Amino acid sequence: MKKITCAVLGIILILATSGAVFGWDAEGVIYGTDVEYSGLAVSKNGVSVKLTNTSNTDVKVSLKLTFYDKNGSSLGYSIFGLREIQADFYADISGNYLNGKWKECRDAARMEFVKMTYEPIYY
């Protein structure tokens, strides 16, 4: 019984700490916008993400995505240039240039999207 309890506690510990390897979420809402991101991934080829405009108007948006280590130091960033996303539609982005080491950014403690441009388009 003692061996089983130790094994179960070991598995729980491994599962709990494995979530800490990736401190950032692959999906969420970009603060200050009606844009959601999903499928965020970092690879040797760059940054890939799906940006969805959840508002009822078209928007112009440009973003900066920065990756940070556990001490809050920047590991790298990726800039998503100005683009228009129609209302209730999305933009798939893949291979966006990453300034920094991709493995460090992939394993970063946290990341942050910052809006550079966010303008509703009214016709």
C-alpha cells in the first residue's frame, strides 16, 4: 500500500510540474481588443497563431508578442504586421518571424500580446 501511495504521489507531482514547463496559454483574449488567439505555437519556422475578430465590425490590428523567462526578462518577440480582419472572421498566421531563440521562447515562463494598432473599420 505504501508503494502504491508513493507511486500515485509521484505521478501527481510529475503531472503538476509538467504544466509549469509551458507557462503561457495557447489560446485566450488579447487585452484591450475584441481579438482572440488560438493555436499559438513556436517552432523553428517561427510563430503560428489564429487571430479571430469577435466584434461585429471589421478591425485593423497589429500586435507584438513577447516571451519572458521566470525572472521577467525578455527572451524574444514576434511582431504581427498591420492586417484587416473582418467581423466574426479569422486570420491564420504561420511562420511569423521570431526575434530570439525559438526553444527558449517555446519554453518561456510567460508571454504577453500587446496591441500596437487596434482600429474598428466603419464603412
